[in-house]
Amino acid sequence: MCSRLKLPSLVQMDDSSQRMQVILSNSVANLSANANDLSSEFEFSLIGSWLNCVLLAIELFVASAYLSKYYSQIRRPTKWAILGMLCNDTIQSLVVCATVYLVRALSMRI
């Protein structure tokens, strides 16, 4: 990406901008070199996302058991707080799983 960046001919490059261009080109070159490191990081992220899904399932089970047993005794704000917490955790778990699998899909394209 950065290696395709062309500066207009009217702009004079000083030493600091040349150094920045070298740093940017080196970082772009390192992206493809680090693709193998992504596979080991992906394994830990995948295990973490599975653990997150297991904890979400436990949370959903416990909350549904609590709500079904004590539904008539719980005040309305508490019910909404529990449902809000469950919705929030479910959305966050979906984002975690999607992020892990998108990172894997993008790393396979490099």
C-alpha cells in the first residue's frame, strides 16, 4: 500500500521524510513475513473464542434458570438489567468469534 504512494514532484523530500518512507516500506514488507506468526496467534485466539462461547452458554443457562425460578419475585429493573447484560454479552461474543475468523480469513489471503 505505502510503496505505491507517489509524492508530487513539487514536494522536496528531506531526511526525515525519506526515513519515514523507508520505515513504511519495511513495515509493509514485514506484513507478509509475519503471516506465519499469525497462524500461532490464531490458535490461541481460536481457543479463547471457544472458551468465550462456553462461558456464554453457562451464563445463558444460569440466567435462564434464575429468571424462570424467581421471575415473579424479581422487580422489573432487575429483569431488564439481566436481559441487558445477556444481550450485551451475546453481542460481544459474536464480535469476538467474527473477529477471530475474519483475522484467519484475511491472514490466508496475505
